[in-house]
Amino acid sequence: MFYYEKATQPTIYFIGVTTASSSIMKVFPAWAEALKLENTVIKGIDFAPHSPAFEYRKAVEFIKNDPLSLGALVTTHKIDLYNSCKDLFDYIDPYAKQLGEVSSISKAGGQYCAHAKDPISSGLALENFVPQNYWRTYGGDVLLLGAGGSSLAMSIYLGQDKFGSNIPKKIIIANRSRPRLESAKKILESGNPRIKFEFVHNPAPADNDATLQSLKPHSLIVNATGLGKDAPGSPLTDACSFPKDSLIWEINYRGSLLFKEQAEKQAEKKNLHIEDGWIYFIHGWTQVIAEVFHIEITDSMLGRLSEIARKVVNS
């Protein structure tokens, strides 16, 4: 249980599930030194997934009313926190309104602000490993396993008008419960009309195997379920078969990462490119840190922060 005590120094919070085991708890102090954020600390606030609304409101109200509590990064609870607390914010950015989620809490100009940074951070991460003109060249599909905020953010990023014809023709979102699928459908129905969206109810990993089997070569398959980090396991079974020449993205960087291991066993035979969630982790945190502390993080500084983080994690 988290005890809400008035902050005595500038504080950013990490609202998650198992925050104490996250690398950011060791990485942030090193980053704060590099960014000259003097006397600044990070604290974790843990909730079980889909906690009662009053628990989210207690955390959000505390940060709002405590002067040295400057903001927070939110993971896992982004949609639930938005639904429970949206009335507590003075400003909600367009992505947060569109997605119905909050990943960044900050204060600016006397306003209490909610942002959804995932369309930006997931896009930057995808640009790191998806080759230029990939969709125009190969015409593969996208399978997003999980219908939470990360999958919605990726869908919005991939369908931007600025990409012209370099967009996937089909994006499949598969989820084990129906309510999140229905919510995703409502949010994305006004998206890019040139993308065919399919919302598939797959209650068991074997169902996801079947959907995976239907994909074209040169597809993108993403584990956005939280399995492997927030809970053990994978959204696929060991009998799954990845499409040839495809991009496999495990958006987690810590935990058991069974999904990634399943892909690695087929990597050579299927010519798979496999990514973990490290770059996503870097972009996700630096986007929020820049918002909370009102600083600019340049590309050169981003590279330095990634190097610092790897040294801390590997030490």
C-alpha cells in the first residue's frame, strides 16, 4: 500500500503494477543528474490492474494538490485512470481525448494536465526498426495482440495521413475480452479509411495462434498484452507459427518475455526481425520527463540517456 505523504523535494511518480522492479527506479537518478534536475526523486505507486476508481482518484488528487509532486508517468492503468479521473484535469490533450487514456500527468501554467504520449513514443520506437517504405514495398499485415492503449496508439500512428500510401492495408486487433475490443472499435472507426481494421475476440492463446496463421509475409506482430511483464505467459502458444520475413515486437523489456522467446526459436527459419521494448522504454519515459520538468531533450541527449540507462541496468 502506498502512503501519500507530502513531498519534500521535486517528485515524479510512476503509476504501475510492479514499479519497484522497473529499471527506471535505478535509471532515473542517473538521468536526473545528466539533465541537471537537482534534488529530484522518483516514487512508484502500484495498483492491481483495473483497480477501483477511488484508488486512482486518490493518487491523482494527491499529485494535483501537493506542490512538490510535479507529475507522473502512467502505465497499465492508462485507460482506467482516464475514465476515473478525467474531471480532475484542467487540460486534456487531443490524443488523450481520442484514445481515452492518460500516460502523462503534469502541471503547467497553473493547469493540471493529462497527456497521451504513446502515439508519439510508439511511433518513434517503430521508426527505429521498421524500414522506410515498408508497407508500400511489401504490403504486409499488422497484428496487435491486446486492445489496450498501446495498440490504439500504434494504430493511430500507423494510419497518419502524412504517410500517404505507405500504410498497412489491414490492422488486426485481437483481445481476450470483448469490452476492450468494442471500445477500440469506437475509437478507431474514424481512423484512416484506407486501412481495414479487424477486431477479433480471441479468449485463448490458441485463438491468437489461428489469427497469426492467417497473416501475410512481411507483417508486424506486436505483443501489447502485458503478458511477460505484468503477468507471466504469452498471448501465443508454443505451437504458434510466425509469418515469414516479418517484424516481431515485444514491447516489454523486462520480465519473462516468453513471446520474444517463442519468436526467437523461429527467427532463423522464418527470417524474423525481433525487437524488444528498450527503445520504447526510453522514448516513453523521456517524453514524459520532458513534459513534467518542462525541458527539451535533444536527439544527442536522448542517445546519451539511452547509454546511461544501459550502463545502470547492466551494472
